[in-house]
Amino acid sequence: MRILYVISEADPFIKTGGLGEVGGSFPLALNKSGIEVRVIIPKYSQITPELTEKAAFLTSFEVPLGWRRQYCGLQELVYQDVHYYLIDNEYYFKRSHVYGEYDDAERFSFFCRAVLESICRFSDYKPDIIHCNDWHTALIPVMLKEFYFSDPLFFNMRTLLTIHNLKYQGIYPWQVYFDVLGLPEGGMCYQRFSFKDVINFLKAGILYADRITTVSPTYAGEILYPYYGEQMESVLAGKKDLLTGILNGIDYGKYNPRKDSYIYAQYGSYAQKLNNKLGLQEDLGLPVRPEAPLFGVISRLVPQKGFDLLLHVMPQIMEMDVQLVILGDGEAQYENSFQYYTRLNPDKIAFMDYYDEVMAHKIYAAADMVLMPSRFEPCGLTQMIAMRYGAIPIARETGGLKDSVIPYNQFTGTGNGFSFANYNAHELLDTIQRAVGVFHEQNDRWETLVNNAMHSDFSWERSAKQYTALYATLLEQLS
Ligand code: ADP
């Protein structure tokens, strides 16, 4: 079974959030499980030269894009036993940002077409399935059926589209459809792109792909309804039979408190974890107090993550004997609010308005709890990483949070976190207070909870198995 995994980011090459994390770790797991997977990503200028220097030039060609033809260099390298292809075009990918450029529609249209043109040039590898991810690659199933339908190379090639976050859809004016993509007016293709007065890359991808997955079973159900559907609920409901939710995993090699060189003290049990808390408190200028519950927030600062709830009850939280360490960048409204509360409570809050991988690991290792009051959360990796480090998630019951955080039951001692159902600030506050109550109890309940969390299994093997089964069903349909 040969899978070409197409994604716009893959750690350690490039990562702006959870997508890059998955792009880095899922192919490794698939490869280990015996699937012949190859990954193809854009060669962004942000990729560290040490990685790209090892890439070998394979070939170059021109990619048709509407009425133009654009240069494409194809490079190849092997990293941790996985084959990577890099799509090279400095005009499109030597930019100051990975996303958010004025011509993202054209940049990722180019990427999609360049992937299909690359397949035509692979000498030793013909994928059975092209596994696409999010709107950046959603045009591949479209282009495959619109531009390559008569090419025998592609006759039996199947497409799978994974939705990591329905919020981001690739919505652009019709001009992109005609000028950049060179697609015809009217007919089925036109209908499939049409989204109110504009076009929608993800919608077209969903309607053209042979199968669709999303990153947790709960999110797969949620997106069929308006609250989570981002105006795509009816499109998705129409494809319900082809849609599956498979929970992501995390790389247990990378996130391993026993071996992590970024943290203050490596550990395998709750007792040894404490040194990390003391180290971080000291480094960040917070009072070094093991008895104060330490909350971590490691996140993009965007509305999705539920910071409105947190900010709403911040005055009450600050009345408690707790510490809060926040790492992340994003929207100014949240950065400003966190800065404001930090100035008011310098001995309780440390806020770093940027993202830093080493600091993220230090916080996971130091924190007693991590806050994830998300409005929606397709999968969420942060809670899984946190649990691996014995930091207890306080999460809203949505999407992948619901599928991974099992509420603590004080009578049976089961569970690995705390959760609340409604998007309501006082439910969050109540849950925080409940967690702090358990933390302060003079018995080993907290330790049991931490051990439960550290022993929860979020490795990729389980998801890789489910994907392997899904790939097999896709191919069975051919025979
Ligand atoms: P999302 O993909 O919505 O950002 P996830 O919980 O699925 O959230 O994935 C978070 C991953 O991204 C973790 O590996 C986390 O360490 C990392 N991360 C969190 N915040 C940022 C940020 N501001 N920039 C880059 N990576 C981040």
C-alpha cells in the first residue's frame, strides 16, 4: 500500500501548530507500521537550512496554472526513514509568513497542481492513495478528476481528505476559479466550488474526495450541525457515509519526560516531576512555592481556544492561591488582556507572548494543570502532550477533548482530567476550583490522577491502525 501524504506543514521542517505536529509524526507511525508512505510539502524559506541542505535535486518542470506556467523544482530527502519531497518555487514559498500572504489562494493552488505534476515524474513510486490535509491541499482531488481524468497513470488513484480544522476553508473570489485555476463556468465543478458569492476550496475538496476523515470521532459528529459546522454542515451531512473521525496521536519519542533534554529534570513519576515546577517558577520570577497549583496555557491565542471564558473569570482566579504560565501568540485582544492581568498580578502570572518549543516542554513538565476551555477543538494535541507529562487537563467537552479527557471520578479514582460541558465561564471556574480542591487534598488522590494521565495511551499506533484499515477499504472498492 503506497500513500502519498500531502500537507502544508510537517515538523521538524515547518510547524505553525497542531497540523505541523501531525504532519511530522503521523507519517513516521505509518511508516513504522509497514505502509510505504511518502510526504510532500512546500519548500518554505522558513525551513532550517540544515534540513534542506540534505535534499537532493530530482528534477524541474513547469506547472500549468490557469493561462500561465510556473517553475517547480522537485527535491527529495530521507528523514527518520521517511521519504520527503519538497516543492520548490521561491516566488511562492520564500515569504515572510507561511500563511496569510495576499496570494495564498494562488500559492496553494500552485502547490496542489505541482504535487500532481510531480507524481507524473516519479520514476519509482506510484501512490495508490493521495492523502490530503485541510484546505491547502483540498484542490488535489478536484484537479485529479478535472485535469488528469484521461491520464492512465491516475486511473485507480484514490484520494482521502482529512479535515484538521473546519474553521479554515480557503474562501476566495471567483476570479481565482477562472484566472488561477482555469476551470470552466457552469456545470458540476462550478457548483461544487460555489459557496454563497465566492468559492470554497475545502467544500470542493470534500465533494471530490473519495473519502473524508476528521481528527476525532466527536468532531466528526459535531460538524454535521450548525454550531460547529462553519456553514458546511449540509455539505458534510450529504457526505456523512464517507466521513470518519479518527483521533490523532502524539509522538511518544519526542514527548517523553524520561528522556526530554529540554526540561529541568527528567522524570518517570509524579514525585520527580516537582523539580520542573520549582525550576520554572524560579526562571520566570514567580514565587518558588511547590504548594501553589501551577496552571499552564500553551496555545495559539485565537477565539477557538476559549480565552473569553478564562478572561471573564480571571479576577476570581486571581483571588485563589494559584500561578498561571501562558505561552503563545495570536490576536491582540488576548495578548493585551493577558498583559494587563500580568501587570496586576506579577507574582501570579507569567505571560510570554510568543511560541517557543523549549519553553513549551518546560511548561508541560512543570504544570500541575493545563487549561483548554476551547469553544471547539477538532482534536487537540496539547491535552495529550500535557497528560504525557502528568499535567492534568481542564477541558471543555468538545471534539477531541471529549474523546481524550476522561473526567476524574473521586469515588473510583478513575479518569485523567477535569471537564465541563457548556461554553460558560462559571462552569470553567467551578471546574478549576474542583481541580484545585483535589490538588490540595492531603492524600494520594492527585498522584493517582497524575499517574492515570501519564499512563493514558495517545500514541500514534492506534490511529495508524485505523487509517490502515480505512486505506484498505478505499482500495478494496477498486477490486
Ligand atoms: P492547534 O492545532 O489548534 O494549534 P493543538 O492542540 O491541536 O492546537 O496543537 C498544538 C500544538 O502546537 C502543540 O504541539 C503545541 O505545542 C503547538 N503550539 C501551541 N501554540 C503554538 C503557537 N503559538 N505556535 C506554534 N505552535 C504552537
